[in-house]
Amino acid sequence: MKKIMTFLQVVIPLTIVTSFGAIDQNPEQLIIGTWKPEGCATCKWVFKEDGKCYDHYKGKIFQTYRFSIKSGKSLNGKLTHHFLTLTDISNPKESYEYEINGLSEKRMALEYLKGTRKLQYFTRE
């Protein structure tokens, strides 16, 4: 059992990295478009060039956010991490922060940074 857990701890991160690839393009441009989260057939997030993100639910805009992407280096300075912040337009004190764990032309993985950290996967429409 211990060998299986060790194997999974190595394979799962490698699978995530190789399936998304490195974020070699500008993440602010790469994120523009419509993204469907896994597990919700009636949801989608639409990122626009004007810096707004529209959270759609059942065909209607549920929430509107301003989005920003910031970059930071790892402690050893070798890796660049990208972070997405969604700020509620109707209540600017309310914001949601994610680490962008993967971003490509077709897929995106975001890890919510407050409370329970969990990965959320998206597919570009």
C-alpha cells in the first residue's frame, strides 16, 4: 500500500504537468475565452479582453468579476508561478484567489487558495 501511495504522489503531479504543458505564452492572453468546469454541465466562465470574467449558470450570467493574473518566482527562483484573482464587481471586497496549475489552448487547472485547497479543471469551449 505504501508503494502505491508513493507511486501516485509522483505520477499524478507529472500527469498534470505533462497534460497541460508549461505556460509558455502570456497567461493573460491564453486565458481569454470560454471555459467549462468539469462536473458542471450548465456552468461556464467567460474571460474577456477587457479584464472581466462572467460566471454563467444555466445560460445566464450569475456573477461578474474583474480578473487579474500575477506572476511570482519560487523560493529558488527557477520556477514561475501564476496566480488568478477574481474580484466581484458588485462587491470589490470579495475576491477569490487561485494558483494556475496548468493552462494551455484546451485545458486549465486552478487551485483555490483559501479554505480547502482543491484543483478545479476546465476545458475550453
